[in-house]
Amino acid sequence: MTKKNSVPTVREIASHCGVSNATVSRVLNGNYSNGFSVREEVRQLITQIADELGYRPNLAAKNLVQRKTKIIGILGYNMVFGWPSNIYQVTTEAAVRYLQDHEYDICSTAPNFLRDDTELPPWRVDGIIVLQECSSRTIEQMEKIRLPYVVINGLAGAMGSTVVLDDIEATGHAIEYLLNLGHRRIAYAGPTPEHRKHMSIRDRHDTYLSELKKHGLPRISGHDKIFLSTQDFLETAVLEEHATAILAYDHIIAMKILHDAPASNIQIPEQVSLMCFNDEYLCDIVKPGLTTIGAPSRDMGKLAAEILLTQIKLPAEERCRQQIELHQHLIIRSSTAKPFRTSGSSVPNDLNRRFSGYDEDVLLDTSKNIKS
Amino acid sequence: MTKKNSVPTVREIASHCGVSNATVSRVLNGNYSNGFSVREEVRQLITQIADELGYRPNLAAKNLVQRKTKIIGILGYNMVFGWPSNIYQVTTEAAVRYLQDHEYDICSTAPNFLRDDTELPPWRVDGIIVLQECSSRTIEQMEKIRLPYVVINGLAGAMGSTVVLDDIEATGHAIEYLLNLGHRRIAYAGPTPEHRKHMSIRDRHDTYLSELKKHGLPRISGHDKIFLSTQDFLETAVLEEHATAILAYDHIIAMKILHDAPASNIQIPEQVSLMCFNDEYLCDIVKPGLTTIGAPSRDMGKLAAEILLTQIKLPAEERCRQQIELHQHLIIRSSTAKPFRTSGSSVPNDLNRRFSGYDEDVLLDTSKNIKS
DNA sequence: CAATATTAAGTAAACGTTTACTTTAATATA
DNA sequence: TATATTAAAGTAAACGTTTACTTAATATTG
């Protein structure tokens, strides 16, 4: 009603209603501890006036006295900045939903390299969720001020919890699946461990090699070079070395192969089967649908949020890091099939499943993704 | 050094250094007003101890006394939540860069419908940038507390500034370009004005109609239906009504057409030219490269940030909304060509430019995008 | 009706900074 | 030597909430 052009405060509401600011605060927060009570009419007046004035509590003041913010920061590989394709969208969504259900707000901010080389938000947060990675300086800072944090699919410092994917197991399953289909010449397309740091790069590549060794199968050239040109890769791996299946590090590489294979006169899956990690939304609408190894994205997000809130509730000295590893699962589509000597003969789609030795429903069951 | 497990405060640093908290505050902020000064050794000691303790000022306390946060909130069509393809990435980046250069931090948050139906962050911000749109409740709130805000490519309330694109002009240019190429049967593929609310939907569609009328050209069926199936659209617009050019509402629709045209045995641009709005990064790597109408994304972001900071600096009563409209520009690639009766004959790529009557360099000059 | 319990609040300190104002000691000036 | 100036700080209030503690009025009980 009144035309004050400043933001309304608790004290203003109080004077409007002829009560003290303490009363307003308690009413608005529903805090009836310490034997507090109000008459119903006063309670209604306060909420009404607060609404009329458009009152929003000054979180700064609130934080100051309560020494917590009810805000969780989200860092790393999220969407605020420059990541072209975000594989953590579903994960983030699940985490945020869980946090909001538990009365936490979330925030993310662009790293400000002019202010400081941290990625931490300038205001206090009660905890942090890191998507894949953040700078080591940021890790140091969180450790120093004992800020609870959980890293999703990445590495943490001494007191940080993690929720990671078991890529070694998943690669094993992928190879096993291809073996069961009858493949004996399996190629790998992806970055080599030297070239970037995320652990999935090493895990997937090295497990590819060790699985081949275990089964006495030959390595196919191309796994030892970074994947740059589809044509080069197909030339050596498929045309020269006669690979019958390709395991790709991620969906981006698989998409490239899928898109460029026709230009080299290579049919997928008739001539060569193709499968990859990261079950992103494109994988199922593309033709042929890509067989993938999918991560339990939603579980990752929810678990990370759960762990974080548990840590926050604990007194600082009782906190101890949690490290959870999650299973991934095969999603069988039509880009993989039994190998055929007679190239060009097309395979009925459902042959895949009939002979694969896998029951898709079992593999898609994510009800128990957490490793014991 | 000391093993306190709480976050360090100004007062702690002060007692470590044997000085008062005021001295610490002034040194750390470089605030030498009111004739303040320190001995060099004390100054160094303070900064050193602050660094050792990992001191970060409590922004809540700071905000409280300074009554500003130096934080700008980013709302709307950004990347924190569920938008599959974000056309404002470059815009956001430009805005953030400008804001950071001027000592502002930025933040974005997921709308929390459990707390309140605002999209405003829970903590105070000094200003808001809205990407395309936010809820009307949010607009109301910003107006009520007189929070400065700028809407990019969307509508604002009574005191909100806007930076928008002139879609009417741009559509006119697009049609003119196609006319100059020799096209007389031009189709339009996109949503119809009834179906969603963003002004570009109406502006592009209605200008398409009025331009056709102005030049006495026939409408092609399809403009009056929401674009759903590429096959249906091509069937009527191209095969039945012999359109020689298609103007698509956005790059998503254009991509679909480009991708599905071969299945209907339609060649682009030999049989039909294709162009669209939104010059997203896919448009230039696809084959044939898409002729587009591009927005000055970077300018939009920077301008919005500039306007916002200007408003913030002004005392509340002197603020007055700014409304800026920006030109868009043609980016000519190879999906458009002169119409050919003899379908199937391929067109040398550079013919486009030679006969288009447009000088690409001039059209790409964004140095003066602001309409006078 | 007095003592006690309950209802309905009010009071004031605290959170961590910033900053206008004040103080002290040393040095410069008259 | 007395006074003025300056360097180098210190003091305390204020920002808007929350909350432990207190108080006054009313209701209940014996």
C-alpha cells in the first residue's frame, strides 16, 4: 500500500501491525519455539501486510545470525558456461529436485577469474556439488574451511565424498557383450590416457586392452591414437584390420562414426557393430539406434545430494567422507549385431536380442545400481 | 597456521596481527578513505595472515552494511535447467564478461516452486538480466521492490529495460534476398502465432504474409499450420505447390528439413532453397551450409549488461527504462540459390553471391547493430 | 481470593562487516 | 618550548534478522 521505494523489512511490517519485530519474525517463519504464541488475528494481519509489501527476508541478515544459508552451490561441468553438450543435465536435475525437497536452494555462478581463482560462489553456501571436476585450488579451499562437498564422477580431496561410475566393470560388460555376439576383432575409438585427465579415459582404454589380453584377442590399431578423423580410423581399423565391432569412448565419437561411415561405404551394423558410452538423448533417435552403456544419471544426482545433506547435518568433527561407486548398464539397440562374413547382408533387428544372451529388462533394471 | 575449524573472520585476523578489525577491513579492501593509513609492515602482515587462514569475507555481513551485493542474477532461458538447445549461450557469455569486468559477480539458480513461485534468487542481487522470459509474478516482484532489470529478446514490465531483435525488419530482408535471387514461390515453416507467445513467432509469420502481399506473390500452404512433420510440409509446399524457397522459423526446423529432404527426393538448394533464423553453431558445419539470419548475440549480452549497470548506478528516482532494438543480418551460405526449373542441375556455389545483389561483408558488419 | 499456569507478546544481544568519527603519539612549525 | 599537523591507528554504531530470556496480562486451580 505505502509507496516506500526501499525494500520492506521485518521492522516495517512490525510497526505497520503495531507489534515487535520478534513477533513478525516468528510468525513469518512459523517458529513457535520457546513457548511463543500469537492471537490468530495478529498472525493473519502480519502475513497479510507482509504479502502486501512484497516482503522477502534479507537472506544476508538471516545467514549472519543463523550461520547457515540453506544454499547449495553447483560447480564444474554444468551448463552455465560454455560446455557444448552437457551430459550431466539429468543428474543435475535430480540433485536439485532432492535439495529443493529438503528446503535447500541451489545456485551456480560463472567462475570469476578477476576476483579470485576460485569457483566458489562469493556468498556462503552450506555445501557444494561438483559435476566431474573443479580446479584444485577450489578443492583446497573447500577442505580448508571444511565445507562439505560431493564430487560426481570425479576426484575429491581428503574430506570430499564422491559418487563415481565403475568404468572398468562397464567396459568389461561391453566387451563381454560383443564377445557373446561372436565378435573377435574389436576396435576402440577414443582419447588415449595421456591426453586428458578424467579417469574414464584411462579406465575405458586400459580395460579394453586387458580384456582383449584376457581372452587372447588381437588389439586393433587406432586405440593407441587419439580419435581425430573418422575416415582415418575406419580406414585402418575396419578396412585394413577387419574389425567387426567398435567400442567408442563416448557418444560424440560414435555419432561421428555413424554419420561418416556411409562415406567410406561401411554399413553399421552389417559390416561393423558400433557401441559407445554415454547414453545421451540423441542415441535413441538416430538410425540405427546406438547400443550404449548408460550411467544411472538420476541416481547419481540424488545420491550426491543425499550424501551432502547427511554431511551437513552432522557436526563437523563427525563427518567422514563417503565414496560410492555405481554400476552402469547396457542398452541394446540396433547398431550392434552378430558379425557377418558376407558383408552387406542385412540383419533382422530382433536377431540381436535373441542371440545376445542378454535379457534387456534385467540389464535395464537400475533399482540397485549401488555397488555393495 | 592455527587449526581452528571455523571460517576465519576479520576479528580473528585482527587479533593475530594485534590490530583492530577496522584496520584489517580497510587494508583488505584497500579502503584508504577518511585519512586512513597503515605502516607497510602491518599491511603486509595483515594480507599474509589473511592468506594463510584462507580468509574470505562473509558476504552476508558485507551486504548487510553496504546494502548492495555486487551480484547480478541471470534468469530465464539459460542453461541451468532443462533447455535442450540454448540459443543464448554467446549472449550470456558476453553479458557475464562485461559484468565481471565491472566487479560484479553473477549467479543463477533453479526456480524453486516449493519455496515461492518466484525465479528470483533467495539472496539479494543488485540487478537482474532476463533471457527471453520469466514468469509474470517475477516481473511483478522486481517492479515492486524497484529492482533494476533488463530483458533480452523479450517483454518487460513498466520499469524494465529491454534489448530486443527487430524480427520484422529481418524477415523483410530475408524475403527481399529471396526475391533478388529470383524466387517467386516462397514457403514459411514454423509455429503459428496462436500457439506460443514469444513475439518472434508473430513477427516472423505476419511479416512473411505482409511482404508477400506487398509484392503480389502467392502464399504457400504450410505457413498456417504448426510445423510438425517434415514430410507433410514438403509434400504440400514443395511437391504440390512448387515452392522454390523455404523460410524457416528457426534452425531446429531448418535442420529437420535439411535432414529429411533426401528421403522425399528433394535436393537443397537445387530444387528448393532453404534459409532460417538463429545462426547457431550447427548451421555452418552442416552440408549444405545453411543461409541464416543471425542475431548480434554478443552485442545483445553486452548491451544488456551495460544498461543494467547504468541503471544500478543511478539513484532510484532517476532511473528510466531503456528500450533498444537491434538489427539482425543475413549470413549467406550454400543452402540458398537461384531457382531452377530444370530440377537436379547443380548450381556452382559462388553463383549465389555473384547474383544475389548482396555484399556479404557489408551484411556481416555488426559494428552498428543498434537502431537509431 | 490467592497462587499458579498459560497466553501473548516484548527486549536485547548476537552474527561479521564497514565506516564516520575519535584518539594517540610522533613530527613539524612557529 | 608551545602549538599545529600528520601518521597510524582505534571505537562504536549500523545493517536486518533470529532467539534466548523476560514480562505483563489473563486464565485456571485449590
